[in-house]
Amino acid sequence: MHSEPGQPEPTPTPSTANAAKKRRPFLLVVLSLLSAVILYVASAGPLLYLAFRLTPDPAADARYVHFYYIIYRPHLDLCYRSEAYYRYLFWFGAQAGRTIEPHNTFKRDYQRYLRQH
């Protein structure tokens, strides 16, 4: 609805203005949840890189590993099932200078971790 040049723009009717205001919080909630999910998915590898850079000695990083295992368990479960995802995620660890264990070794260690916790 455009007006002629020189004519004032028509104002929205109260019903359409109220409907737009009611949808705005819902849209913000949906976008916030979507961005939180994207951040969670995208942050697994970079956080692994950061954890490996902060703790150069693998024997000394038990508390970081436990924290990482709690927060990113869905990622690690997927690493357990998929060797391709394991290679992708732990590529970040390799970039941090760590030698990465074979997938079967990870599976064995992850099973042991799950039994203990």
C-alpha cells in the first residue's frame, strides 16, 4: 500500500500493528534458541582446540576432559558411532598439537568413561 507522491503514508490499522507486536517476542525466542543450538554445534571443535592448547600435558587435563564430556556428550556419542565425525572433531585437537588416538582407542576409552560416571 503505497500512497501517491505528496500524500502521507497510510498508518497500519490497530489490528495489524498488534499482531506484529505479538509475534515479535515469539520470533525473538525462536531466533535465540536457534542461535544457541548453532553455537552449541559449532563450538565443540573450537573448544576442544582451546582445551588442548590450555593443557599441553594430557595427564594433567582430567578436570577439563570431564567438563568437556559432560557438556558435549551428544558430540562424543556421535564420535563413538561415526569415525568420520570423530576425525572431524578431533582434527581441532590435531591443530592444537596433540597426537590423536585411533578411533577404536577412543571408543574403548569413552566406554570406560561412561561406566565410571
